[in-house]
Amino acid sequence: MASPLTTHVLDTANGVPAAGVAVTLTRLDGGARELARGTTNADGRIPELVSPRVFDVGRYVLRFEVADYFAALGTPCFFPWAELVFDVTDLSRHHHVPLLVSPYSYSTYRGS
């Protein structure tokens, strides 16, 4: 089964995919409950993060451990992690949540 949620991380400071970033998915509504963990691959992606069996309508947070990634490059960073909170309201749509990161900033958008 394909994951209903995917993510990828791009290191915009170095112009490369961010490989080796640890990511945690937690469902927030009904009490915080961790659903999945993964690490970005060489392309900066986690294509199979969560099973459709546990992914439902609700509020979620993706936590990206960016300090560990930059520390491995020998680069200090300002934000030790990035947390992206989002709502899922339509299970018929695929959800893609990318992170663009540098040592001193990050941004995101709803991907396709």
C-alpha cells in the first residue's frame, strides 16, 4: 500500500537533498500519539512514512531533526528542529509536506 503522506527535505543552503534527517509523525487530536518514524533517503525523501491503516482525518505534526543533520556537516544551526502542524480533511487526496531548510531558516508548502 502506498503511503498517504510523503515528505522530503531540501537543504537550500547547499542546494542538495537533505539525506539522513530523522522525522517523526505524531497525531495531535485525541491526545498526542506517535504514528511513525523515518529517515530521509539519499534523495531527501521518505516515500513510505505511514500506513493508510493508521492515517485518518485529523491534526498532525511532522518533526524534523535538522540540528543533527547540520551537525553532521559541521555547520551550526539556529533551529534544532522544525515542527510542521497540518490538518488532514480529505483522505481521497495524497498529502505531501516538504521542508526547505538552511542553518538559519526553514519554510514549507502543501506539495502534490
